[in-house]
Amino acid sequence: MSIAVTAIAGTALTAMAATAADMRLASPMASIPAGDYLPFFQQSPGKGKVGVANAPERMRAFRLDAFPVTNGQYLDFVREHPEWRRSRVKPLFADHQYLAHWRGDLELPDDKAASEPVTNVSWFAAEAYCEARGLRLPLTDQWEYALADQGRSQAEVEQQSLDWFSAPNPQRLSAVGQGKPNAYGVYDLVGLVWEWTLDSSSFMTGTEQRNTSSKDDAAFCGSGSIGVRDAANYPAFMRYAMRSSLKANYTVENVGFRCEGDE
Amino acid sequence: MKTVIKGVFIAAASLSLTFPAWSSSREENARAEIVGSEEAILTDAPAVPPAIKRDHATKVVVHLEVKEVEGRLADGVSYTFWTFGGKVPGKFIRVREGDLVEMHLENHPANKMPHNIDLHAVNGPGGGAAASLTAPGHTSVFSFKALNPGLYVYHCATAPVAMHVANGMYGLILVEPKEGLPKVDREFYVMQGDFYTKGANGEKGLQPFSMEKAINERPEYIVFNGSVGSTTGDQALTANVGEAVRLFVGDGGPNVTSSFHVIGQIFDTVWAEGNMSTPTHNVQTTMIPAGGSAIADFKMSVPGTFIIVDHSLSRAFNRGALAQLKSIGAEDKLIYSGKTSDEVYLPEGTGARVAEQPSKAPPAAKDKSERIKAGEAVFANNCQACHQANGEGVANAFPPLAKSDYLNADKVRAIKTVTGGLEGKLTVNGASFNGVMPAWELPDEDIANVMTYIYNKWGNTGLEVRPSEVQANRVKKN
């Protein structure tokens, strides 16, 4: 599924080469060093075996946008890439809510919006943006690894997430970078918008969130509580559930993205 | 028609069949021909959609909109509820066995979360959850055949399931038997749920969800129909003497079961766990599992206020699981004399009652009007259940505070009553009482506020009670 999706996006983007304007899209990136990472979803121990006993995975070093991509940055992108303007985008690549909060193809709601995270963008659009910068969307594991921050301040991150869940969506989003960064220098991973990942729509599951038995592969165990690293980590469940509810052409009011590149 | 049914029923009963004669088998319902189509009538609690008059199966289209909304959990306490239809509990859905139900789950674009729906009335993976995970701004559609009659809970089953349910994502769907339920005069929808706020019970403001309390199954609030006092005072259920009343009761949980009881009523008929095959009779308290239901029928024989509780009583008196059913009409002294004073249910003796201690001291009121305002919330949270919103109390049970001679005669005695409790015979405004008033372990400020509120309502003398007076006259706990 994800391979097919990437292939379609790749086809759509082959004609694009990096241009001078693409350079303007550059934004500060944080260096995420290599390290050990224990995925939230455990691998199946194999047929006939019980329990989970996962060794941590080794993550390579990578760079991650320090901030979610803003409306302002995305405006520069659609100026340079007209096929991603609201009036021209193909329904296959973005549903009818694509950039619905903008006033026009090249017009933001107001000046303030330029520094707010761009939302109502599909996976295809987000990936196209990143590719135009010579980057790509982060893998879910990379995104989660950046959030895990080597275990630093995890209680705080969890609480921030819960507080965010407990408040209705604000009338409008805050500008990016208002909170404090984690130890890698990454801002706004939680508490501002949900974010697309490269393998968002393929990662999950059936949509039955408690199913732990119908597939051997742990990734398909959805968000059932067996086979996860920490069943008490509600915010993690919520992130995976959100990702699994999305299809690649969906655009949602509170889903944005950031890009990832090689170190 | 009725006679025929009765005959069939007797024949069936004599064969010791456990399945009722008026229900079809699963196979029959699966085959039942669908004729026509209609939009489901959906209602918010305590209302129930009208009984189904159709004599055939049809396609019922249900549009259920998921909305995340900030609302009132208790006086001065708000919470971000996740709802099926804008309120807790979710919309009541009523279909007939054999119907084809087409569910449209609409996740409002302004919502933050993905949601889905598991209806216990469904035979299929996840009860529909597997077919309905829906991102904000999207709609999922699936359909199911209502094969088994009964009263079923539906709820969100998106991970983390307990959190979605704890935020209010549950409701009831009635799959009515072909021949309908026995006719009654009034039907009501009551659903219990437990809430896990970061602040302790009574702590004011918008309260975030506490994951820790949810996992440890330690709710701060356990309520009927989504908030403390949702169904009391002006919002109480009402019926007339002589009417037959039916309660469709559900327990959304996520964790706490319900010892469902109506004080001063015996359920004539209960369909336990919402199953239609084995009604039982003359039931005092019926157990409702989390994710389960019951139907309770009874006749209003006498007038009065009947208090609906979770008879696991701390839940009723300390966490909010308390509603009221008011019956209006003529007394029947033979059934209930109205003169005995020991019939009212009082769970705890003097001093046994530990009031909810707000974890933060309440802000000091600057003047009398602030004091009255703050006292209103304290009253609603702690006093209103017995003394009533209008201060009139309940005859033979809870003394009136309105124009109360006992109260107005002696402020110091009143402070001692609130802080130390009172037990035994008492005469207020010429009426005698013999009950228990618990000792309230609230901060001086709260007691001063609530007493000032009471003194300035309902024709009382308009005194102000200051925290220093409470401190000076407080009955100390042993």
C-alpha cells in the first residue's frame, strides 16, 4: 500500500526539479543523532510464541524540521508549483478541503497566518513539498524517535498531549515555535497540530482499534493493548489512531507536517 | 392481535422455551424483507424516540455526528466532552428487529480526534468499529441487520478506547421486538458514566482528563446523563400519579458499574441487561455492567420526588450519580401514609460523611455578593440533592431551608449544624423530621459562602456568614 502510494506521488513529482524558489522553503532543521529506539508497537514474536521481547532498533542520524511547515512557506511552494494550487490540485491527490482556510490560490487568510502551521494539506501535497526541498516526510518511527528525545521530559510531553486533547480546537492555531523545544531543538511535536508521516496511511491496522488477534504482524494489531510497549501511554495510542484514520488524499483542519532529510 | 400473541406466549411458556414467542430468531430477522426506508428519529436524554408502529422491517438511516464540545460537568466545572450528537450520553436510536440500519458516522471538521463506533447491537467485527474509523471532516458509512432484539450500548472504540469512552462517547440503541414493548405512559433515557478530571471533585474551571486516574479507575465524577444535576430540580423527570413509567438505562462506564435503584420505587418489571427474553418482576436494584443496560418499568402510585441513584452510594452522594423523578397527583394514604419519618433512605450516619475537599482553597470572596455567588455552586454540589434547588427540602425527609425558622433563629447553631452534622428528631416550620444531616468537612470559606447564599435566598433573613465565624464555631472533627 505505501509502496504504491509513494510510486504515484513519485510519478507526479518527477517533473519537478529543485529551483531557486525551492531554496526559500528552507527552514531550520534539527540534527537528530543516531540512537536506540523501542517502537510503540512490538514485533510479533512469531507463530506459536507468546509475549513480546523486542530489542531496541538502531536509528540512523537524520535531520528534522525544527518547526512544522507554515502557511507562509507553503504559499511559496504553491507559487512555484502551480499544480499544487487549490484550484488546480487533482482530487486524487487532495480532497475538497485542501487549503480550505486560504482566501484564494495565492492568498492567505491574513498576515498572521504566514507563521501558523499549514493544515488542510494531504499526504501527497506534504510529500511533494518535502521533495521540492530535496527532503521527504519523516517515517513514523523517526517522528516518534524525535519525540522520545532519548527519554527526556516524557512525563511533560505526555501531559502536554493530554492537555491538548482536553481543550477544543482553538479558533485559530498559534504560530509555530511558541513553546519550548526538546533537547534536540525540535518544536511543536505535540500540542499544535497532528503531523503526516511518510508511512501514515499504511502503518496501521485495520480500523478496529482493539483487535489483537487477526493478523500476525504486530503493525496490524492496530492500537489494541496487547503488543504495545506501554499500554498506559494514551497519547501514543491517540497518535497512531489518528494516523490510521487518514488516507493519503485527506486534508484535515488540524493535520500539518514537517520534513526529514539525511544528516 | 393481542389475544393471539398472548395465546402464543402461553403455549411457548408451557414448552419452557426461554426465547419469547414475540421475537424472531436471528435467521428470521436476517431474512426479514426490507420494505422502504426512513430517517431515524434521534433524541437527547432524557427523551426517547416514539415507539415503532411499523409491522415490517425497513431501512433506517442514522446520521450520527461526532462533536467535541466544552460543557458543564458540575456547577463551576467544565470539561471537553467527546459526544455522539453534541451531548452526553449520545443520541438514543430506536429501530425494530429485522431492520437494516445504515449508520453514517460524521466526524465534525472542527474535531481534533479520529473516532469510530461500536454498537453492541451489531453482529460483525468490532460492532462496526472496524468499518467506521473516521478522521475529522469525514463521514463513514456502514450498515447492519438488527438480528437480536434488546437495549444495547454503543460507544467509540478508537484507541485509547477507555479515554474516548471516559470523555462521554456512549449512548443507547434499542432494537425493539417485533411486537413492541408493553405500552407505558412515559419513557425516559438515563445513562450513567464515570469521569476522570485532573482536579478533585468540585475543583472549578475547565478540567483536563486525568489519564492516571482513568487507568487506576478512580473517577472524580460518576453521573447520570453527562453532568452533576443533569436531571434534578427543573430538569427532573416528571410523571403523573397513576402513570406507567419506563426507564431505558445504560452504563457507559468506562469502568464503573451501576447498582441502579430508584429510592421509594420497586421496579414492577426489569429486562435485565437489556435482554428481551426474560423479564423479571418486583426488583429493587438492578445491576448494570459497564457497557450494559437495563429496562425498568414501574407505576407511579403516589406523588413525591423519587431519587434515582447508583446504590453503590458514595457514587450517588459523593460523585454525583443522582437524578430525580417527580410524580404529581393525589396522595394515596393507604399506599403511603406520608406520616412515618423513617422511610427515607439515608446512607451514612453523622460524621461519616466526608465532603469532597477541593485540593485548592477556594478564593476568598471580597464582599457579600461574591460570597452569595460562590455559595450557590457549593450549594448545588453539596446541599441541593437533599434540600432541593428551591430550598424546600423533601417532606418527611429533608427539612426546608426556605423561610426556615430553625435556620433563621440562630446563626451559630446553624454553623454547628453544617460543620458537625445533626441526627434525630427535629421540628422545622412545624413539621417534624427524624433523619441525619452529615457533617460537612468543607473549608471555612466554602461554608461561609454557602450559608450566606442560603441566608439570602427564599425569604430568609439575609445575614452574611464570615469565614472567621465559621472558624470560631466549627465543630471539630474527632
